[in-house]
Amino acid sequence: MAALSGSASAFSDGERIAATTNLNTREQPGTDQPIVATVNPGEVGEIMNGPTNKGGYTWWGVHWLDRNVWGWSVERYLQSTSGGGGGSDFDWPISGYITSPYGARPGHYAVDIGANGNIGEPIYAAHSGTVDVRAYEAGGCGNYLKIGHGNGYQTMYCHLNSFDVVEGESVSRGQLIGGMGTTGNSTGPHLHFTVERNGNHLSIPGGDGETVTAGTKIPKDYSGI
């Protein structure tokens, strides 16, 4: 895949990207082309072709993984899931390894992190904020927390074995908030971790089997946090 003449290529073949807004993907490059699908913010795709310049926009061919459709989308509304900045906004909340990356299967808008099955492995707040929700969901997240960070941002921590904070409590980045477990709908001990803004899931970088360390920066910059 070649970049446009005189410019650097924003993405590479096979790179995972996410939509930054509600985004029309089209049969061919151009705003006059039929719409194949409208994807939601945070949906993950894989670069398959491009770039192509048409109508004042740069277009990329994307396989949108969550809905298994292929089409062309405008570059300015795409971002790499590996991040483009220093990654100073959120920290990894646990030490372990990624067992299921963001977008690895339809509807998986989270990163699953395992730690050798260690029930009670410490989980820490990814950013300072307030505990918005401390609850239990039998058919899904089991014991879970949602922490609000301002400007519409929340992080969620699922399948916990224990809680170390209460609803309404102010927490600091890196504060112990709970222990890893397998409560709810879970096939084994792990942390199901999400980043959301105004109810929309945002992509989190990281590949299958990648090691992460609690307190180190997630390599992505999130706007407005």
C-alpha cells in the first residue's frame, strides 16, 4: 500500500482503527457513493486499502469488524487504536496480559486482562475521579465499578472478587479499588475494562497476549480528559 504522493501515510495495511464519530462508510471513495453502513463511535475496523484522495477527503478501505462489513471511510474520522500521542490520560488498572483485545469479537468494546488466574489480583483506578456505580449484575459484569472522570468519561471494571471503595467515594489515580475475580458471566478470573465517553465505548490499544503493568500509561491520548 502506497501513501499519496508527497504525504506520509496515516495508517498501514492491517492496522486496527476506530471511528471517532457516527460515520458513514461507502461502497467506493466519495460522498456521492452509496452508504454501506453507519458505524458508531468506538467501533473498530481494520485497514484493508488506501489511501485514496477524492472530493477533498482522504479515504481508507476499512473492514468494520463488529458488523463484518467493508467500505470506504474518511481519514479525519478515524483514529489508530494504538494511539498517536504520549498516552498520559489513563493508566493500566492491573498487571497481567491481554486475553481478549478491544474489538476481538463482535460487541467486545473492552479489553480483557488476565493474571494467571490470581483471584484477588489488585485492581487500581485508571484515573482520578468518583465512584459512580458499585453494583452486581448476575448475567453480565458480576461485581463491577464505574468511575467518573469528568467531561463525560467513565471507566468500568467488571467481574471483581472484592471491592475496596464505595459508591460516591472520590478516588485517586492508582488507588486500590478492588480485586480480580470471576463473578457474573465469566469463563475464568479476569478484568473486563472499558473506557467510555457519554455512553460510547472508546477503543483501548493492545494485542492478544500483550503484557501490561498497573500504573503505566495506556498508549493512547483521549481528547478532553
